[in-house]
Amino acid sequence: MQAQENIINVDALNANKPTECQSAKRNTVQRWSIEEIVALYELPLNDLLYKAHTIHRENHDPNAVQVSTLLSIKTGGCSEDCGYCPQAARYHTEVENEPMLPIAEVLKAAQAAKDSGASRFCMGAAWRSPKQRDLEPVLKMISEVKAMGLETCATLGMLKEGMATQLKEAGLDYYNHNLDTAPEFYGDVISTRTYEDRLDTLDSVREADINVCSGGIIGMGETRQQRAGLLAQFANMERPPESVPINLLTQVEGTPLHRTEELDPFEFVRTIAAARIVMPKSFVRLSAGRQTMHEGIQAMCFMAGANSVFYGEKLLTTGNPEAETDKMLFAKLGIHAI
């Protein structure tokens, strides 16, 4: 839809030629090329926001935002080398290797999240891949949180065969496993886990009939084309993720990406808008990095199609706007939580 005749026509961009799949076993549905998503980024900002908001309004309540709370149930000591993560054991950060939280403490946090208005409770553990003995208490947590009337989400690393089925049987609604960035930039950030490893975990989650939550981090030094490449990965899945968290790099001293040049906030807004356009039905979530964003930038993100946020004091180990601050912003914008 065009507001005026001279706006670039990007509505016909869905008629694309097939491209190679990431894996021979994985059947993608080519909807968007990287070049076409870059073309969205390059639209005048007002035109991009108009298009994104129109699509958002056609598919979602424009004044409703899904609210989640994320709790780190096992912090620190991870064997991975993700360049952004303070939980990696090899980096010298202030994050210590801690044992898993007791179930009673997790349920207390879940009740507090529900009382604050969250509808989904996410549990994260700093593992490369959980062992079966690690998974057993998590399954109990999921069942108990589900019984409280909350949607459940978990992010536990790569899943071994059969684990996704166990999570489904315990009542898990969403599994989060981010791709982080485009395939061609991935090796600059992580070497201990391949892109195919991540896609394989998403496949096992889909096969277990669990909703997929998968997104990425921008502002790690990637190019605009690589940001578009990340979005293309999701948009061209046979079934795009139900939830797509877009994180702004939170720089932590002691990690390799500390002191990376900061991303222009309008580029973040453009990423939200492009994600909404190429994934009309998905929930696009403002995730890490919101604590550094001015209210005006957050408002633009909601206008651009963001319709999910995390409430709470922390996102695993990094800061996040507190629930009361978010409620005040929602009131200013006329947004209600779902």
C-alpha cells in the first residue's frame, strides 16, 4: 500500500526466486531475498514505518503488547565462546558460575511475574546443552509454572534427541533458541557451536510441536546486509517463528564485543519495521538493550510493529526496564498488556 505515487513499490517483492536451503533436509519457502529486505531498510523512514504499521494493524491489535518475564534459573559457567555473553566461563566478567535455582524460588518469581501482568514466564539456563539430569528439575518447573496459568518458555541451549518431546509433555509452550546473526557473520561471534547446530535445535522443537521463539542480536558490528540476512533466515522458514526477539547488543566489560561501536537507534527501529513486514503474523519482541533506549525510540518501535516485551529487573544477567516503568510508558502510549 502506498501513501503517495513516488514511494518505492515494495509490495510486489514476495514473488521471488527460490534460493538454497541452509540444509538439504530443511525445506524453506522463499519469500524474501536479502536484497529485497535491504531495500526495505533503505526506504525513507516515514515510508518504512507507514508500510510496517499498516501490515501490523492488518494482523495484530496495534495497541496490545504481549508481556513476558525472563528468569535465569542457572547462571554462568557456560562453555561456549559467544562474544557478547558475560555467562561464558572463559571471559572475565562479574558473572559467577551459580547452581540451579530451587524450584520454590522459581515458582515465587513466576507468581510475582504473573502479579505484575506478565502472561508468559521464560526460564533460561547457561548451558551449551542440558544433560538429562539437568533437564529433570526443569521439567518440574515447567509443569508447575504451567499450572499457575502462565504460558511457559525455556532457553536451555542445544537439545539432544528426545528432549524436545519431554519438554512438550511437561507443558512447554515456547522454546527460545536464537540464531543470533546472519550465517556469514556468525563465525565472527561464535566458534563453539555452528549455525547448523542452531537450526537443528529449531527443527527438533518444531517436530515436537512447540512454538518457536528465535531472534538475534544487532549492533555486534554486522553490516545492514547481514542484519537483513538474519531476517531472511526467519522469513523464509517454512513456518516462521511465532516469537522473534530483536536484541540490541548490551555491552559487558570482559567480553570480546565490549567497546563495539554503538548502533544508531534509528537502525534498530528500521530492523523492527523490516521484521514486521517480512513476518506479518509473528510477535516481534523488544528484548535486550531496552534499558538504553529513550522512550521515544521505544514508541517508534511499537509503531513499527513491535508487540512483545520483557518485563522485569533483568534479562538473564543484563539490566531491563522495571515493570512499573514499562507500565508508565504503556499508559502514555495507550498500550495494554496481553
